[in-house]
Amino acid sequence: MSHVLSVTQLRKNYGDTVAVDGVSFQVGRNEIVGLLGPNGAGKTTTINMILGVLEPTAGDIRIEGLDAATHRARAMERTNFAAVYAPLPGNLTVFQNLRIFGLLYGVPNLAERIETLIAHFDLEPFRRVKCGLLSSGEQTRVGLAKALLNRPVLLLLDEPTASLDPATARDVRRKIRSFAADGSGGVLWTSHNMYEVEEVCDRVLFLSHGKILLEGDPKTLPRDHGKKTLEDLFVAVAREPLTLGAA
Amino acid sequence: MNGAVQRTAAIALRQYYLMRGSFSRVLPIFAWVAIDMVLWGYMTRYLNAITAAGFDFVPALLGAVLLWDFFIRVMQGVTMAFFEDVWSRNFLNLFTTPLTITEYVGGLVFTSIATSVVGLAAMLSLASTVFGLSMLSYGTMTLPFLLVLFLFGIALGVAGVALVLRFGPAAEWFIWPIPAMISPFAGVFYPISTLPGWMQTVAQGLPLAAVFENLRAMVAGKEPSMPALLWSGCLAGLYVLAAVWSFRHVYRHAVRTGVIARYSAETAS
């Protein structure tokens, strides 16, 4: 499997505080990798470094083989992201936001691509509505439409289904799975919903105190570590990281 | 379309969309400059009425105010476009695209050109129709004035947004008084020779003084000093380069510390 993302010995220090401590992992094509861990484990810091908005203290990030530090613009052309804490500007309409970000990502046949995504995410009734007036679920769908504008080879999703009702969340999961299965991209997904992670992710990485503690198939990993469910394993990672790390 | 041009245009297009749908954003482009033209227009008429014949205050004062307002419009054209991204917490979305800092600043400058040209047109039409000020009668001699003011306005605008990027959204309030703080040194209403020595030294370091000194010379029927204007143009160009360097430096600092990703928090620590 060729890697769309390759992270090697990634580290971020804030003074004496180590936020990410020598993390290495890969995301393959058509693969959905879950980045899990308690609050403050270093998930968002890792994502921000991959996205180029936070400079690593050390380490190497390659997106489709391109060094993100030295070929940032070309690497970002192949990447996109959606996060609940980064909504699109609320003072522009859905169409205007998609057009502007389509131009920024250099999307070919932009008008056609926007129409496809508006239809795909059921956004037709909101095309001329300012994003700030949409419900959180509708805003999430617009954010995902923006995230797929450039057909990214690497899609980063930071808690994409947080604040969504179960029906909308299920629909979003289906769309992301279809993105990974049908195209040539890979997905790095963070979530605190372990049932969702088990359903969606091909592989998970448990992060604690900036280090990857566990890695494996979310369906078999709990049993391998003597836990019944992924949620039990998550709680154990959050409370007893040293015990699990030793195991 | 070339990728860099397309991304620069996208930044300007965002501002166009915002203005197209917002009366409160369009009005200030005209309103403040119109108020200044009316205020100073009647002031100059009054001065013309009470002083001895022979000196026309309209071009000397109203013309100077018009150029000064153009300079402020240029500066605010950059800062307001930047503030739109601050207020809508858009940095994370913008700077995770292939957009470069040069393209982003280019988009802000392009927006400033558009808004300041509209403001200039409004001022020229009001000043000429109501108060008989015809800057066009000076022909192409006004172009160097506008160019110097434009360059220095861009420089101060970019330096201002670098300051806000460095110190967080609350630093917005450092930006608004900048024109008022430098106006005593600019010689908008009086010759620089009126100032005490230390203020004259400061004024020599700003490109603005040469513009207003030469405007007064031109109104008095003298030839403007082209070497002085050329020097102030070069000085303004240097300020632009320094401002862009500062913005890039502050941006790199923001990426290193994580401020870009958590801008609304003002600090990552």
C-alpha cells in the first residue's frame, strides 16, 4: 500500500512542555486511520503540524512523498481538512465560500465541482444562505463539502461528527467511507465516539501524553489488551497509559 | 489563470462578496471622506472670505485633506480586509490552503486599491462639484503624490496587520490612531519648517512631508521638486518592503508558536 501521509519522529515542544513526542505513523491510500486519545493528548497539535499551521520542533511530514516543510503549497494542494472548531466564514453564503476555497485550492472546473458537492451534501436549499445562519449539522456538511473540493489525497477530519444528530452523523460517516473507498485518498480521523471509530476506521492510533501508545485494528485491539470494547480501552489509555504502554 | 494570481484574486473576491451584500461595509468607503470634504470645504470658503485676497485656501487645504484622506483610505483598505478574517476566525481555513503569505498580502493590497480608488473618486467629485477644487487641473503632477501616498498607506496597513497578528485581536485598537499619530509630522496643513527641530527630523524620515510640501509649492505656482518626490517614493517603497518583511516574520513566529491555529486565544502558551 502506498502512503498518502508519512509522519516520522514528529515532535513539538512549547518551552519545557512536550506536546507531541516523537510520533511516527503512516496513512495509506483508501485507508481511514483513527487518531484517538484523551483531551490534551496531542491529536490536534499533530493535525496542525500536518496542515502546516504549526511548525514542528523536529520530525518529518511527507504528503504523497512531498516534504510538507519545503513544498508546503504543493503538499496543501493535495490536502484538505474539516474541524468543528474551524467553521467557514459565517458572513458568506455556502456558494461564495465554496467558490473562494475552490479558487484557493486551484480546483479545475470549479463551477461543476461546486454543483456536484452541493448535490452530494444536500446543500441546494442553502446555496444562497450565509453559513452563519445554518444549523451546526448544516455547517458541518458545508465544511465537508469544502474539504472535498480539491479531491484531496489526504483528508484530515478533527471530530467531524461532534454536535451532529445520530442520523446526520451516520450519513456523514457513510460519505467519508465512500470517499476513502472510491477515490485514491486516505483519511486521518479524530473522534471521541468509539462506536463511530470502530465502524469507520481501518486502523487506530492511541495517543497519550504526545506518544503513540497503541496501534491496530479497532475491532481486535480491545480484546488484545484485555478490554471488552474500544471505549474501555480508551478509558484505560486515558487513566493508565503507563500500564498499557508496558503491555 | 496562474495559481498565484487565482489565489490572490480569491482573497480580493472574498472582500467583494462581503461588500456587495453589506451596506454597512460600503457606506464608510464614502461617508467619512464625504464628511471631511464638506467640513474642510466650508472651512476653506470661510478662510477665503476672511483673509486677504490672493491666496486660495481651497487647493492648499482642501486638496491636502483630500490627499490625506486618500492615504488613510489606502491604509484602512488593507487593515479592514485583514480584520474581516480576524473577526470571522478564518485564519485556520485560509492558511491550510496552498495560499502563500505574499499572495495573501497581495489580495489585501488589491482590495485596498479598489476601495481607495472608489473613495478617491467620491472625494474628487464632491470637492470639484461643490467647492470648485480641480485636482485634474494640475495634470499628471498629482500622480507622484498619489503614488507616494499609496505606497506609504500600503506600508502602514501591512505593518499594522503584522502588529495585530503578533499581539492578537485586541491589538486592533493600536491601528486606528496611527494616522492621527503621524499627522503632526506629515505637514498636511503647515510647512515642516513650522515644527521644532526634532519633529522636523522625524518628518524627514517619513515620505509624507514631501507630498504636502510640494502640493503647497504647486498651489503657489512653483514647480514641484521631482528629486524630493522621487526620494520620498523610494522611501515609501522601502517602507513597503520593511512592512512585508515584518508580516512574514510575524507569520513565521505565529506558525512556530501555534498562534495561527489558535488565533482567537491571542497566545498559544
